[in-house]
Amino acid sequence: MDKSEIRAVLSVYRPGDPETEDPRLQQAKAAAAADPELAQWWAEHQEFDRIISSKLQSGEVPAGLRSRLSAWEKRTVQRSNWNRGFLLAAASIIALAVLFGSWRGPFQPAPSLAEYRDELVSFVKLDPPLELRSSEIVRLTEFLQKNGAPSQLDIPRGLRRLDPAGCRTLRFRGQDVALICFKREDGELVHLFAVKRGALPRLGQKRETPEFAAQGDWMTAAWGGGDYAYLVAGKGDRASLEKYFGTS
Amino acid sequence: MVHVADVEFERLVEDFYMPLYRFGLSLSRKESEAADLTQHTFLTWAVKGHQLRDPAKVKTWLFTTLYREFLAEKRRAAHFVETEEETEFVEPPHFSPSVANAIDANIVQKALLNLEDRYRAPVTLFYMQQHSYREIAEILEIPLGTVMSRISRGKAEMRRSLDDLTTIEARKIVSLTNEGQNG
């Protein structure tokens, strides 16, 4: 093996992995041990891998994901008391439910507004990665429509006066959620979520006026309009959101 | 004997939801899809996990399930079928660790996502440092030699991509500095 081949072989060597103990890798390792230049190259290569690994593992995971999974944990604890035959039958039903898009989780009642609010607010507490950045609301709604998310939105007049920052789609218990972020006057973002009303049956068919609720130092407002359930979330107190609804 | 079904679900979620999400993100390149893939993986575990007899295989099972779901969902299996067996390793271009250390994590993530599909999945699993080569081969259902070759080529490609991205970033900084000085 020449030095280039040795470097190529060493590039896949992983200390402790049984698959990298084969003769070719051992030969390359021995060559590196006998050649200071190769030894230096290999040390740097391993250091590079360690750095890249560490940076990739520091990547952000959406805050709402853990809480979404927690909802299942609580229910699956009961599973050990169920017989396996029943689970197999349930699996078939679940598979069909997933296929037809109506899945809401194992033995899981329709989510409450509080669950929806908690999960989505936790998602945007750190500025969310946007799939489309644009200040043109038409472009954003076109994008949402193209991606199967709610798009015929009735946006409160106060929000429409703000410049949009962008949008993205999310999934909540099998339902597509549209998210549009607007730039507030103070530089922070205010977030508008929309999901089909069927996803939140407990919101109530008649709730057309916003229901305000605080979550930590964030304020939210939820209401139903047409086919959709809306949620607006932003950092601040109730007054900081009310102004978008023309109630203050 | 400890049965796999007795493995505490909560602990599984705690241990694996982040690496599964990151693997899902590297495959789909979309956060929302990565979250759905992770969710689906645990859903499948809740329903079928009891079928697994060997508790030591839980980790591989979860990653395989996510990968299969990704392929099924995207109907992109054909993109992953190789007509030619790859077994050769390539020498990666030199990249100084001190430069790597200074690179923003988002740029590293971008370089990973820039990789071709066939390299991205094995390179992601490699850098997670949770799987042996044999486990990566099991998860991706490709031969061991192909896994090692793709990791070798993928790592080399990633270095080239990182080099390009850091050059672009450096130009932006120089340009902004010049603008600042001129303005």
C-alpha cells in the first residue's frame, strides 16, 4: 500500500469496532505507527471526526417532540396488562388509521386545547426553522397549500398589518398544521398556527372569540374560524396579543 | 429472562428520541418529517416491539424501523438500490482540526445534508458513534463492505463540502468587513 491507500484505509478505522480489525486495516495501522507523518495525519483525522461528531450531536431537537412522545408513554405503560392477541388486532386497526390519516395515538382521546397549545408553544419558544422565508403572505399561503397544510386562512387584522417572516408546516397528532411567523414591532416574532377544527374537537364549534391563556412568559390566544382552529402565540402579556384582535 | 417488551418505554424514548430525530433529519432534510419519523418509530415499537426477542437489538431495531418508514413514505427505495458494489475506500482531503473546531454546527449540519442520499445515511450513523459498522449495515440493509466504502467516500465528500461552505462564509465576512470600512 502506498501512503494514499494507507490514508484511505485509516479513514474508516474505528478503534474498538470489531469490523476494523481485519488484516488490511491492521497493516495500515502498523504503517502509521512507523511513520511520523502518517501518524500525525491519522491523529488529525481522528480529531476531525471527533469534532464533527460532537457538532452534529449538538444539533437542536424541537422542544415539542419530547412532550409529544410523553403523551404516548403514559398510555403505553398500560400495555403490559393487555394480552398480545389483542395488541395484534389493535395493530391492524392502527395501521389502517395511519394509512387513512386519522391516527391520534394508541387509545388516545382527542387532544385538548391545552395539549395543543403546550406542544406548539414549546416548538416556537426557540425561533423555529422556517421552510419558506418571505414577507409576501400570498407566497406563504401558496407554499402551505402546496404542502397540504391549512392555507385559506382568516388572519386577524392586527396580524395582517405586520410583516411576515416566513412559514413552515408541522404535524400534530397526525394533522397538518400551518405556521406563519410575523415580525413584531419589537423585533420578536409572533406565531400563527392553523389546523383543521377536527383536530381539536374540544375547542368547541362556537368559540369564535379568542381564548387567552398564559404559558410561562408567553401568551396565547385560541379560537375557531371557518374550518380551522387558530392559535396565536408570542412572548409577553395579554395586552401584547390583544392588540392584534382589536380588543384593546 | 428479561423480555424485550419489558424494556421501559420511557427509558427508550429518553435514550433514543434525539439520535432518531437527527437520523430522520439527515434522511428527510425536514424538521417536521424528522419529528414524524421519530414519532412513527415509537408508535411501531409500542405495537410491535414485543416481537423482538433480543433486548440487545432494540437500538438497531428502532433505527431500522425509522429508515424503512422513510423509504416507504417517500417511495424512494429505488434511489438507494445500488447496481454496482462499492468496496473501495478513498483518501479524504486534508482538513485541519483547528479549522473544523471553529466551524459553526449549522454549517456542519448543512455539509451533511448536502451529501448524496446513499452517503448521508451511513455517514450520519457513523458520526452518531452509537453503532458499529455491522449495526449500520443491519439498519441500512446493505453489505458491510458497502457501508465502509460509503462512509469513506461520504466523509471525503463532506470535507469537500465543508471546505466550500467555510470559503463562502469567509467571503461573506470579508465582504461585510470591507463594506463596513468603506461605509
